[in-house]
Amino acid sequence: MSAWLHLFTLELAVVAIALLVLLWDAFAPAAGRAVGWTTALLLGGVFAASFFVDGRGTVPHGVFVRDEWVVFHERLFLAAGILGVLGSIDWLATRTPKRQAEYYALLLFSLAGMMLLAGARDWILLVTCFELMSMPLYVLCAYGKQDGPASEPKLAAEAGLKLFITGAASSGLTLFGLALVVGMTGTTHVGGIGANPAPLTIVGMLFVLAGFGFKVGAVPFHMWVPDTYQGAPTPFVAFLSVAPKAAGLATLAIVLLGGWSADSSVWLPVLLVLAGASMVVGNLFALPQTDARRLLGFSGVAQIGYALLALGAMSRGGLAMTLFFVATYVFTNLGVFFVLHAAAEEGGGHSLARIAGLSRRSPWLGGALLVFLLSLAGIPFVAGFWAKLFVFMEAWNAGLVGLVVLGVALAVIGLYYYLTVARSTYMADGDRTTPVPTGFALRAAILVCLIFVVGLGLWPRPLVEAADRAAAGIVSGR
Amino acid sequence: MNLTDQTWLWAIPALPLAGSALCGILHYLTIKARMPKRAHGAHGHDDHGHDAHGHGHAAHADHAASDHGAGDHAHGGDHGHGHAKVEPGLSAFAPWIAVLAMAGAFALAIKGFLGLQGETHALESPAWDWIDTGTFRIDLAIVLDRLSSVMTLVITGVGTLIHIYAAGYMKGDKHYAKFFAYLNLFVFAMLMLVLSSNLLGLFVGWEGVGLCSYFLIGFWYEKGWPAEAGQKAFVMNRIGDASFLIGSFLLVKLFGTLDLSDIVAGVSGLLGDPEKKYELLLAGLFLFGGACGKSAQLPLFTWLPDAMAGPTPVSALIHAATMVTAGIYLTVRLNPVYAASPDLLFFIGAVGAVTALIAGSTALVQRDIKRVLAYSTVSQLGYMFLGLGTGAWAAAIFHLVTHAFFKALLFLGAGSVIHGMHEEQDMHKMGGLKKHMPATYFTFLAGAAALSGLPLLSGYFSKDEILAHTFAHGGAYRILWGIGIATAAMTAFYTWRMVALTFFGKERFDPHHVHPHESPSVMTVPLMVLAVLSVFGGLLGLPPVLGSTHALEHWLEPVTAAGNALLAEHGTHALDHGTEWMLLGLGAVIALVFMGLGIRAYVGGTARDEKVASSAPGLARFLQGAWGIDAAYTAYVVRPMQLLFFVVAIVIDQFTIDGMVNGAGAVARTCGDRVRRMTSGNIATYGLWMGAAAALIAFLFLKRIG
């Protein structure tokens, strides 16, 4: 048994940190920021260790495979987890000083689920990991149920309930589909379908696809996204908006490109429709929004559309660019939400009017927000430019001309609403003029995101190479 | 020259990039030093600022009532921020760094120019495999050929002068260093655009200049409208950029390479295949769409007049001399793609001519001096596209170069006037400035004479060359030629109207409140250099009829050969000497006559404008609003979109999602109960929706299989 236990070193470490945090809280409840910083630093240690722990291999029966693909995702999720923790430290220490540990522990359990997910090649393990990832998120979503300005309704509990019910429904879809697939093929291995599947297998596959479509927030399974983003506590939304989506895309890649590549004629049209619809609906619905988080919710739907487009290229290059796109999106979106969180801190509320005058009050926060927004819009010198360009290039090479033209055109609309957000930070008629108070941890998190977004904009090569190596784990050849 | 090691070419774009980074750091340090708690620590640096700019501070403390006189240092704080005096601190070094970076790049551009003599047609740096994963590879190299050498000389040469001017113009601005950081970053992006060996590098520059333009138009965002103008410019540019990207993808698909020289070389090989020829036409059309965005042609030109919200050096550098010429550069760079299709060429010429006419006529009635120049720029860019439409690549580049000289000069001169008039841009409130600002006046005259095409000045030769080519093509091109001649008349008229309203006649401002003064020499010396270039720039391309060779055309021969060879298949168009003399004479007469008319109408003041406004109010409004095009966009594109999205937000969003209820806090609080019920109702809606969607997908595919 111990012959393959070392494959799970990093995941076990994350779970150990979660248990440590829980025990710490049980025996010596500590107010202040100690728990949060310890969690962040320990996670940082795990991240650093991922460069030294050389565990590649396969668990017996091929249930779990740890290769470059998994390593890439482990690092990505760990980075998102570290930043997610960093961004929450100040908020938790002031809002709920008495019960911080549970937040971190739940986040870590979810993180462990994601990290395992990337290597799962068996339906049972895959679904279990997916639920391990999702369950803590439902709880976290409702965590700040007393938060928000007195004048506005408390939305966190509602957001949590919505996420839970729609999440449960989508899990139901997935499980129903899987029951059909496994029942028809007689194997729980992800790649067990083979060519020319029976009609009932196809129905099962499509239900699985619909279930995962929910997790990544693709149209028409996107409705929970803006609602949840608007209602849940912002530091958590930052994490929710990136890590589970990256995990969902990873799963789609494992299942579609890894397991079912022989049956692409079944799922490719569906995937492309989801991609196109997500781009259209996300971009157009983002336009009239007046709440920054709701706007970013729709923007996230649109961004998932671009990622699915690259996935639809069905090539190693396309998959690599999906990974590159998602990785830049992780840092960019975390950054955006952290800045919004900082800007809304006193008084709360995230309407665009609320951030008016931000770049005058706190030039650095305003500048950082502008950089993140430009990255989302795909403008040169920041990471998002390459992400969009590479996605379009790979999709074009794969012959998806119509969708590329659509995506390029919709990116113009994207620029418009991102700049509208930026413009509201310029406006001088904000009612406050004092600098925005930000804690050290939050500033550190924003700075790290900024460094990655600008650094990858100037020098994307390391990430492109890593993504390419990772993609080779799923799609072999060129 | 050692052809194997041209790594130094990278230094041309790298210098402004480094300058930008340094200025950015200076900006950071300045801002940090200004923060209240650090004020004491930074005092040492501020001392330097006092030494250099002592008078400036006294002046902007109360600039509304102060008597600046003609002091060299009395210009800070004029930019309407309404803030108390700003210590320049470390940012005082920013212009030095920026100008040095520009001058260095200019020196290297000259080195490259000297290296291109004789049989050497291009210098190429070693390729840098910027990304290479085995499956995904992007090389990047810097190529300085005859065309990019001309562009680089203009960008760095005129750019250096504008940077020097900006050092005086922006003095006292609280974001002095940031301005130069953006300006240098712009130059970097522009140089990448013209020096890249492949489409990808060109695209980075193409989008990069749009970004810098956005930053710089919105530089004084605190006034509100510049931020809006910046956004408009950026988004309209992005429409063009989308078109550009699709055109590039088509080219890559056709030629299987990103490399520009391979694409140019490969065109003639494709023409045998009608399908590929059609795709080539499509690619050319999409790329021209990109050029229309960047170079402000119909239908995407309305952002340029609004872009005048930026500081005047920005208008001169980006929105007259360099960025807006990117479309011309692109078309000449890919000249065989266009030369392959006479229909596409005619289309480009027609778009150029019509844009020239619309913008030229709009400039006739503007009161804001910068808007006159903005519409004039659109109009002159139209001339360049008209030239391209006739396949006169060299003529278009010739006009690009002379236009860069005289339009930069006119913008900077206008900036000097605006500066001296305490931020007044309305020409109706100027007049009689020639005795107050002699240096600005004389240099402005040179620029105006060149723009209006007075004989023997630079603009005369370059514009007439384009018109001569158009005339020579005959057929439908004669109509375009007629439009070009009409526009030339308007050009002379509005140019001299502008001069007369600004410098001639009586003073129409209150001398008790406004004390016009000449600008400091840091601003006037660049004007003088540009004035010399505007007057003598025509020497670059004297027409053959004057017995000399067209130096520029000869110089560009290696670049334009491929396109010219394709054009020759459709027949050549040459004019006999008599016709050529006739056209030159006609151009001179028109320029002189309409110059006279313009001065005569406006030397006495603004009466003519008022007369036009009262006798033909409809026409005046029509022209004032650029033939109603922007208004039409608002009425037929923006408003319906807004309405649509309002409906989307209110109806659809509320129907499926309770967004509006969540947003309306007060309402929700009073009827919190109802909100809960509505919300839980919505979850059922979600479930229903999701189940229905999944079932629909399953049904569709079962049907397809069954």
C-alpha cells in the first residue's frame, strides 16, 4: 500500500494543515490573525514543497494518476488557496474573530478535493473529489451571513442556499448520467466508453456534461453565478470565482479530451454551443449591471466561454492554452475581487457608485484594479492579453472560425464594460476622500496577484511551457 | 557593416521602454514623498525642485489673478486641476530621462538609416524564440528595412521634439513623471509596431499604442470628460483591432506563417487559385478595417476629435504624427495584398476621399482650435488612404512624413496658444495674438502654409502627388480626384480661418483677466525645428517634372516592388509633363485663392461665423457635428443598445434572477419577507431551467442519432 501513498504527499499535507487548524482552535482558541497567517505560511510551504516532492506514478488499477497535469493543477490550486487565505485574514479577524478556524479548515478541505480531482481517472473517485470540493464551498458561501451594510438585505445565507440547491441538483444530473454510463459500459474507469457508444450511454454522457457545465458556470447553467457572487462574502467569492472553475475545467478536460476523445462527435457540438452561448450571454448581460460583483459574475461566465472555446480545439496546444488562460484568470480575478473587497470594506456594498473616487483615495488600489480589468479585457503588457490571443489562435487553428470571430467581436464589448468599472474609480464624486483602509494581508494578496498579472504579461513563457507539459498528460502528440 | 550581429536593433524600442520604467519609478517615489507622513524625509529632494523651478510655484498658487509675464517658469498648474502648488520633487528628472531615451533611440535610428544605404535593404536582428514549447513557437525579431526606417526616424525624431516641448508644457502637473512614463511607453509600443518582423509583434504594438492612447487621453481624468473620451477612443480602436486580428488570422491561414516578409513574398504565388485570391481579398478588407480604426477613417473616425481631451503634446505625437498613421504603415507594409485586388484599392481610395471631404468640411466651422486640427488630421489621413487607393505607396508615406512635421507643429503651436491664453481653446475668444506670441505666430504660419499646400512647401508637394496619381488613374478615380480638389480648397480655407481668428485682427478676450504670453524656449525651440522641417520637407519627394528624382520613392523601392509589380499587370498610369504642370499650377492656385478667402472672411473677427449660423443654421449644425455621424451612432446604435440592455437588466434578469430586488435595498428591507419568498421561488426556477436544458440537449442528440 505504501508503494503509492507518497503520490498523495501534498494532498495529505493540506488535510493535515486543516486538522491542525481545527485542533488549534479547539484547544487554544486564538483571536487575531495568527491562525490565518499560519495557514497561509504552511500552505506556502506545501507550494514550495511541490517543487521538491517528486512523486509521479499511478495507483493500482489506474484510479489515480499523478503526472505533470496533476502537478500543474496542484500548484495552481495551492496558489489560489494561499491567496484566498491571505485575502480573508483581515476580514475574518475583524468580523468573526471567535470562529476563524472553521473557515480556513473548510477552505483547505475544498482545496484537497480539487487537488485530488486533477488526478482522478475513475468515476467514483472523481465524483467523491468533486463533492469534497463542493460541500465546504456551500458552507463558506453562507459564512458571513451577518455581513453587509445595514441598509441592504443580508444576502449571504441566500447565496449559500442557492449555491447548495443548484449544486445538489447538478450533482444529481451528473450522478444520473454516470449511472447510465457505468451501467451501459460496465466499468467505472473514465476512459471506459470506447468508440460507437450506445444511445443510452450518450444520454448519460450529456447529463454528465450538463452537470459539469453547472460547476464551471457555463450558459445555460450559469444563473447561480451572478447571484452567488453578489451575495457571498467577497474574499470567499474571490476564491469561489477561480479555483472551483479551474477544477471544473480540469474535470471537463479529463473526461472529454482524456476519456471520451474517440466520441468527440457527440460532445463537441454541445461544448461549442456552451462556449458560444457563454461568451454571448456573459458579455451582453454584464453590460447593464450596476453592481460590480454581479458584473464580474457575468464577466466570469464570458471568460469561461473563452476557456471552453480553447478546450473545443481538442488539441494539446488548445488544452495548454486553456490551462494558461485559466491560470491567468485565477490571478486576475482574485485581484479584482480583493480590490473590490478593500474598497467596500467600510460600509460594504459593491455598487459601481461605491468605488467612485477609488483611484483618487488610494491610487495604488485604483491602479491595481485598472491593471486587473485590462487583463480581463485582454490588453497588452498584462497576462490576459496573451491568454485571449493564444486561445483565439488555437481555436482558429482548429478551424473554429465562426466562434473565434464571435469571441473577438464580443471582446470589444468586454473592454467597454471593464473600462466602465475602471472609469467609475476615476470619478471624483465619491463621498469619501480618505485613503481606503487595507490590512497588510490583503495588500500582500493584491500585490502578489499584481506581480503575476504584470509578470506573465511581460514574460509568459514559463507558464506557457508548464501548461504545455501539463497538457501532454491528457492529450498526447502535438 | 557586419550583417551577422544586429542585436543592437533591439535597443531602439528598448530605450523608450527603459525610460518608461524609470519614469514610472520616479512617479512612485514622488508620490511616496508627497504623502503627508513622509513629507519631511523627502525634503532634500524637494530642494532641487525649488532651485530649478522656483518661479513656477509662486505662479500657480494664485494663477487666476497673477501676472505671469513671459517668465520661463510661469507655466505650472495651468491645467485646471484646481490644486494648490505641487512640488515636482524627483519627478523633475523625468523629462530628462524620457528625452534622453528618445534621443538615444533617434541616434540609433540614424545609425540604422546610414546602414541601409546602397544594396542593403534591411537590417535584421537575430530572432528571439520568445515562446517555444515544441508545439507552440513564437519568434520575434526586429527588422529595420527602408519603410520601417522612415517610420522610426519620424517616430523618434518628431517624438524627441515633442518630448522636449512636453517638458515645458506639463511642468507643474502633479503627475509629471507619470506623463513621461506613458509617453515613453507609447513610443515603445509604436516602435514595436513598425519594427516587428512578424504579425504578432505588430499586433502587440497595435494594441499597445491603443492602451497608451487611452491612458494619455484620460490623463486629466479628474475633469471627467477626458476619461470618457479615452474610453470611447479605446473601444472604437478595439473594434478596428478585432477586424485586424481576424485579418491576421486569415493571412496566417493563407500563408502558414506570421512572418511579414514571407507573407509579402508569397502573395504572387497565391493568385492563381481563385479561392485563395478571394480569401486574400477578405484578409485585406479585414486588415483595412483595422487600419480604419487606428487611422480614424470612416466609419470609425469619431473618436479622434474627442481624443483632443488629452494634453496637447499627446495630440501632437499620438493623434497626429504617429499612432494614427499606423494604418497607413500597415497598408504599405502589406502592399501586395492590396495590389492584388484593384477593387479593394478603389474601395480604400473612396473611403479615404470621402473621409477627407467629411472631416475637411467639418473643420470649416469648429470653434475649438484643437478640434479644427483634429478634423484636419482625419482629413489628411483620408488623403493618405486616397494615395494608397491609387497604389501610390511612396506618395502616401511622403504625405505621412510631411504631415507629421506640419501637423505636429500646428498642434504644438496650438498648445502654446492655449497655454498662453490660460487654457482657452475657443478661437472666438482669441484674436490679435501675433504681437503677444511672435515665435509661436511665425512657426504656426509655417505649419499653416504647409498644411494648406502653399506652393513649394512640404504639404504642397506631398498632397499634389497624391492628387496627380488619382487624376492619372482616370475613370471613376476622377470623381475621387474631384473630391480631393474640393477638400484641398476647404483645407486652405479652414487653415487660414484658424490663423486669422487666432493671430490676426482685434483681441477678443478681456485684457484685464487674460494676459497672453509667449511660451518658454523649451517649447518654442521644438516649434522652430518643426517649422524648418515643414517648409523644406518637400525636398524628400520633389516631383519628376521639376527635374529631380523622387528621393523617397526611390528609397522605398525595395519595399514597394512587390506591390508595384502586381499593379503593373493592371496597366500603368503616367501623366505627360503638360498635365503634370497643369495639376501643380491648379493646386497652387486653389491654395492661394482659398487662403485669401479664408483670411479675408475672418481677419475682421467672428462675424462670418455668426452670419453662417444665422443664415443657414441647419447647415452649420450639420457641419458642426461632422455630418451627424456621431449623433447617428448615438441614435441608432448606442441608444437602442442601451434600451435593449435596460430591458435585459430589468425584465429578464428580474424574471429569472432577483437582481433588481437585491439592488433596491430599502425596498427589500421593508418587504423582507416577500424577498425571501421570491428568492426561494427562484431556486425552483433554477432547477427547472437546468433540468429543462439538460433534457433538451439529450433530446436533440438522441434525435440526431436516432
